[in-house]
Amino acid sequence: MSQTANVPSDAEVARHTRFGKLPERIRLEDTTEGHAATVLDPARDAYNYDEWLVRMCL
């Protein structure tokens, strides 16, 4: 049996240096972001739907 079997190669050392530990844990709250789906338009929301009903149906 060879003594070099237990010695890690340069590639194994490089791989362990790069991938040997897990990244830091990220909280779920830090992964999501909330935004309004549309920009609020005051002119659009000023329309009264009941006004049309009163004018056309009476």
C-alpha cells in the first residue's frame, strides 16, 4: 500500500477551499420584496361608477 493515498491532491485542496463550507444562511424575509403592481392614478380612481348608473338607468 502506498502512503500517498491519504495525502490530498492540489485539486482536492482547491475544491475543499472553494466548496468546503456552506454559504451563510439567508432569512426568508431578506429574499422577498414587495412593490405595488401598478402605480396609483388619482384621476382614474376619481371616476364614480354609481354616477353612470344613476344617469343612464333613471
